[in-house]
Amino acid sequence: MTMNMPENPLAHAAPLTDADRALVDGVLARRLRPLAKTITLIESQREDHKARARQVLEALLPHTGGAMRVGISGVPGVGKSTFIEALGLYLIGQGMRVAVLAVDPSSSLTGGSILGDKTRMELLSQNPAAFIRPSPSAGSLGGVAEKTRETMLVCEAAGFDVIIVETVGVGQSETAVAGMTDIFCLLQLPNAGDDLQAIKKGIMELADLIVVNKADIDPMAATRAQAQMKTALHMLRPASPNWTVPVLTLSALQKQGIADFWKEVAGYRAALVKSGEFDAKRRHQALAWMWDLIDAGLRSRFRGHPRVKDELPSLARAVEAGATTPAAAAQRLLGHLG
Amino acid sequence: MTMNMPENPLAHAAPLTDADRALVDGVLARRLRPLAKTITLIESQREDHKARARQVLEALLPHTGGAMRVGISGVPGVGKSTFIEALGLYLIGQGMRVAVLAVDPSSSLTGGSILGDKTRMELLSQNPAAFIRPSPSAGSLGGVAEKTRETMLVCEAAGFDVIIVETVGVGQSETAVAGMTDIFCLLQLPNAGDDLQAIKKGIMELADLIVVNKADIDPMAATRAQAQMKTALHMLRPASPNWTVPVLTLSALQKQGIADFWKEVAGYRAALVKSGEFDAKRRHQALAWMWDLIDAGLRSRFRGHPRVKDELPSLARAVEAGATTPAAAAQRLLGHLG
């Protein structure tokens, strides 16, 4: 990735402490302990840690952007861990370094992360060219996704060539992961009707690449599912004008089709780089992310205002019941902000 | 519509002036001149008019909610005017009074409204049981939609039994109209591939009812289109768990199928009333509308803040280029609000 870096208007905020300087230097030297400590700092809920994390990130930013960012989604049981392990080992075999992150907002409920679990990717987790980090376990989807996005940047500064961001295909986390990666890949089972589920959940329209996994179990069923999904894709808005979403069949367990998968990823990247859409997409993602954070911040300040807190419940009830108009209620509440 | 009206927390704001009291009484007496004057007040951009409009609306609110709110969309040339005229005359023949409104955000550009144009519905516009109002011509889609929504409430207070809100099938106005009506109807041409266009634009998933118009020209093509659209609907998330979206064929020009159309609308209403979804949908729409207005108000205040205005352009550029993080930029800008 080469871009003309404009000056960072926030760069001169404050000098780094020695401890934080050591983190930055350690990450840039590609050492795993400083990398893990920096991510822990990013994930911390403490206000002083948050301030330090922002400074460390700003210092690392000029060294980010160099990785291919790959989102992987699919329902539980589709074989995500097996696929990611096979892909990771393949990429390492090609001389690359691979980081695996996860967005799993449910992990704060279950107490532990079900994604990015090292025990599920035993060979990959033992490989020195791989770094696996489970989903941050605290907070809303927005918070979890934001921390994962920042962790991705730290991994880029640490020289990883490919960042895989895993999520589970059952909710809104797909939109967040598609919004932080260059290519969003959907893993599907070779079942009739699986395409319909993905369409109904609105996940298929996010996909840049679709993979029918477990093709070894019943190759004919996999081919049928592939054809169905190709038909289904015709019904959807294409995500990019420069790319026709391919549907591949493979077997992660048998390590069949992994090289073809990566060839498609490389082809996608080449097509989007050529048209200028690759950089445009990253710019758009970053700006959209900023506005999401601003909107969330504005709403949180609004809801926190004492008079809004007082009046919002009764006004919301009145609006719902048609006893006052949405406009009058909104105007009244906004008026409290002064 | 019967609901337990909670007290309106804003009702005691200020007493109505005599002039505004006369407007309210005139609307409730179902007289057309006060109705038109009230709508003109609602559409005015003057601040004093806006304040008066809010008060008049609050006074009318207890008398709203009684109409069936029907959204109609379709691309130019599909025959919307012919269909709405045929439907309106049919409903009037059944003893009902019908108001036709429109949401056309492009009208501010073209200088005049292309929708709700009386000359396009000559017989209907001359009928005393009909009221036709073109799209408000000023402002953003949000502003146009808000004024139309409030005009709908005024028409309900004036005792209209059915409010038809027309929009053109080429943009985001569909979402706004679907968000203010009880049933959203999509008119389609009997062309192969027309369903794909609607799906790709994300309009078909808003539809509660689909109508293939101009079935008289080529009945076989209309039947084929009907079958295609039914297949296409299977691919989409159902808008309601209590309703399977029907696809009708009819000819508005020949006045064939209008009664069947209204039978489907009545069936939809009965199904949703029975399940409780009808009222729930209206409550949800009103609340969502309030939050849209609050979010828009918060953003507009944010963008209007002098220091945000100063810094937003350079920070947005830095975020786009990856020179600063979205989080750091958002935090900096939000910090200016104090």
C-alpha cells in the first residue's frame, strides 16, 4: 500500500512515555510480547489506558496499511477454524506472516471467547509466523469491533502480511467485519437452502467471495449448492462494479482448494487496485467508521443529559401512542442541549 | 384505531391563537380550505410558521390515526397515476374519502412536482371526496418526508379514510414512505428482469404487496412476471411474520383488478391487526421517526459547532488517508462540544 500520507493534525498531542515508546518500538521490531501488551492496552476499559492506547496507535499509524485484510464469516459448524488453520498454514508456506483476530460480541455473555480460540487451531497457533488473538470480551458490538479494528492496525505495524478477521454468521457482526476488511468471504455448507438463509439474514450481499466448504463429503451436493448460490447472487446488488463474486467449492479438512481460494483473493485485490477501488474502499471505511463513532458519541451524550434522561421515557411513550408528534418530541429534547 | 391515549407531555405548551384555533376547527369540520391552509403552514420554512404548525398539529393529534395509510411506489411509466386514480375512484364508490400525497425529493430541483399532480388524475381531482396534494417542493428528502408525514396526520384529522402516499421508484424515498405507511405497495411492469431491478435497488424487500400493472397489454407476459416475482420474493427476508407478500396482476387503465387489490389490502390489515403487529408497527414507525429527527438534529448541531467546522475537513482527510484513527478524530471533535 503506498499512499501520500498527509500530516496527522493530532500527531503533536503529547510525547510518548518511555514505557509506551518501548511498546511502539517492540511492535515495529515485530516482537510478540510488546504486540500482545499493546493489544491488551487497546482492550482495556480504564480511562488512562484508553488515552495511552490512542497515543501508541497514533505512533504506529504511519506503519499500517500494508496487510491484506480478509474477513471470514459462516455459521457455527461450517468449519471456520479448520479453514482458517489450513489457509494460515498455506500462507505461511508461501513465506507470509498471518494474524488471526475475531469479532464475537457474544463472548462477553459466555464469559469466554468462542472465536480465535487457539485450541481450535493447534498447528497454526504453534507456528512462529502466526499470531492468534481471541475476540475482545467486553462491551457492545460497536466496542468489540472498534478494538478489533485497532488491533488489526497494530498487527499491520508488526509486519503481518495477512490479517484474518473471523466472525460468526448469525448477526450484525458481519457488517462490522465487512466494514473493516478488504475482502469479505462467506463460508457455506453444501446444503440446499443455505443460500436462502444467508440472503434472508442479509449476509450474502456483503460477500466478495463465497466458499462452499466440506465439498469432500458429498461433491455433487457441493456442486449443486454452488450453482444455487451463483443464481442467488444474480438477484443481489453487486458489492463492487469491478468484481463478480465467485463461488468456490473446497475442503478445508482435506486442504483441497486452499491455493485456489487465495488465487481468487489475489485476483480480487488486483482488480480493485487497478480500478482504484481498493484504496477508495479503505478511505470510505475509515471515514464511515469515524462517523459511526461520532454518531454513537452524540447519542450517548444526548442520552446522558439530565433533562433528556428525565423526559425521554414519557416523551417516547407519547410518540409511540400518537399523543405527540415525533417532530415535537425531538425538538423538545434537542432544545435541552442548549 | 383505538388506543389508550397517554397524556401528551407537551400539550400545555401554549394556547392556540384564534387564527390557529380556526384552522384546527376547520380541519376537524372536514373543510378543504382550512385543510389546505394548514398544510401550507406545515410546509413553510419560516420559523414562526414552524412553531405555529407544531401547535396546530398537537391540537389535531388526538383526532389522527383513523385512516389506512397506503404507500405506492413504482418506476416512471409503470402507471402510478392511472392506478391511483382508478383506486381512488373505486374507494370513493365504496363510500370512502381519499387523500393522495406524494414524496418526491427531486421536485426541489425540477422546480415543480412531478407527483401528485392534479392534471394526471383529472377525474379524481374533481371529485369532492378526494384531496390531492403534490409533494412539498423544498428541502432534503428528510424534510420532504417529514412534511408529508405531518400532512398525512392532518388529513386523518380531516376524516379521510384512506391516505395514499405516492413516491417514485428510483431512490431512497421508498424507505421513507414505507416508514410512514401501513402497507407499502410496489407497482411493476410485466417485463422480465423488472423484479431484478427492484431487488437490486433494495425496494422489493420493502414491499408488502406487489402489483404487475398493464396486464391487459400482454396477459402471458404479466403472468410470467408474476411467477418470477413470486420466486424472487422467496429469496428475501419477509417484512412481516404474519403476512406472505402477494403478487397481483391487474390493468389500472381497464380498471381490472382494483377490487382484488383492495381486498388484499384489507386482508393485510386484518392479519396484522389480529396479531397486534398493526399497532406495533405504527408505534415503531413513530419512535424510529423521532430518533431519525434526533440523530439529524444532533449531527446538524455538531457540524455547526465553530471548532468542528474548522477541524472537520482536515481531520476527515487524515482519517481517509490513514494518518489518524477514526477513534482519535471522533474523540477530538466530540471533545469540542464541551
